Amino acid sequence: MAKAFKYMFGIGAAIVLIGTAIFLIITYWDKILAGASAGARVASNILGQFSGGSINTDDPSDYYDL
């Protein structure tokens, strides 16, 4: 009997955790996207600093313009 309660408690806890995760993702989706796009802008700026920001696709040596 104790094994059955432990199993049901585990399943119940998993359902509650999944529901909570879904609720938080739906509630804070705008903030999640804003943080992701801010991170992408930072990465783009860093890569722009390394590449010089003006990569010419015709000149392969421009990729290594450090």
C-alpha cells in the first residue's frame, strides 16, 4: 500500500510541476522572448566587433579581420 501511495504521489507531483511550468511559460512568454532577443543582440554585437562589422562575401580574408 505504501508503494502505491508513493507511486501516486510521484505522478501527482509530476503533473503539478508540468502544469506550473506551462503556466509560467505562458505568463512570462513576452519576457522570455525579450531576454532571448537581447541575448541575440549582445552576441551579434560581439561578433560584429570581431569581424569588423562589414563582412564582404567576395573577400574570404575579410572573415578574419581581427
